[in-house]
Amino acid sequence: MRTLSEGDILFILLAVRWTLLLSLIAFLGGALGGLAVALARTGEIRLLRLLARGYITVFQGTPLLMQLFLAFFVPSIFGINVDPWTAAALGLSLHASAFLGEIWRGSIETVPRGQTEAATALGLRYWPRMALVVVPQAVRIAVPPTIGFLVQLIKATSLASIIGFVELTRAAQIINNATFRPFTLFGLVALVYFVICWPLSAYSRRIERKLTLASR
């Protein structure tokens, strides 16, 4: 055991960049997958609706920790070596796809049916109708819950430490194993997460209030 040094604190703070980068990649990957899931759930093809519903059920009904384990260990069964970074990004992206897909599905279905019927009456087919009429309105509704999920996703990156990915929480664990200063180190980690997440939460509440006032 050794004393806690400034270098140890710097090591933890520098690990924030990996937390933020992993969050960004997982959110972008989840956004692409989530859009596909949401469109499938609200589309006209029954098979795609069933597949999207099954996907959401699986990923919402199982722990994220298990999903990360599977993303890390399953490829090795087929002779594919996956590093912790790739496994964490893949597992979190698939997880985010299910939740964002359901959030955006609800936002799409919140758009008044009369808008869809009017677009159909004007001769717009499914894709132009979604792109020009439904999705632009759904985006405004989806912003607050999407930001709220992003906050949860940032905090969920801490679970990537279990497969060896050195982000903020894992960096604190490494230093704690050498210095045994859990209160100081994990208190610092909690503070960093708060500094990252609180502005996003505040912005989400602000947008939600604006949308509520605009709808009155």
C-alpha cells in the first residue's frame, strides 16, 4: 500500500476522456440502431414490427452487465478476439438501440393521427410521409427523454470496468487497489459524474418545460 499522489488523481481525471468517448460512440451507435428499431416498430411490415419488438424485449429485459459480458466473451467462441473497448462500445450501442428505439417509437406515435391521414390524402407514401411530416414533429417530443437516456448511458459506462475497459470507474478501482482510499477516490468519481450529468439533466428539464408551455 502507498500514499495517494497527485499523479493518481490526474490518472483518474484523464480517464474521463474514455468515459466521454465511449458514451459518444454508444449514443451514436444506439441512435442509428434506435432509428431503425423505431421505424420498424411503427412501419407497415408486420414481420419487422415483430422483430423490433422482440429485440426491445430482449435488451430491456436483461441486465446491461450480462449484455457486456456476452459482447466480450461470445465472439471468442467463434475465434474472434474482441478487446474491451470494442466489446464495451458494441454492448452499450445495442443496449442504447433498444431504449432509444422505444423512446422514439413512442414519440412517433404521439404525433396526432390526423397529420398522417392528411399526408396520405396528399398522396405521400410511407417514407416521404415519415421524413417530411411525422419525424420532424416527433423530434421535438423526443428531445427531453433522449437527453435523459443519454445521462443514464453516461453513468452506465461505469459497468464497462467489469470487462477490463479503463474508464473513470476502472481507473479509480486501480488506484484504490494500490492506496486503499475508497472514500476519497470514489467520492471524486461521483463528483465527476455529477459535473458531467447535471447540466444535461437540467437542460432536459428546461426543454420539457418549454414543450409543455408550447402545447398549452
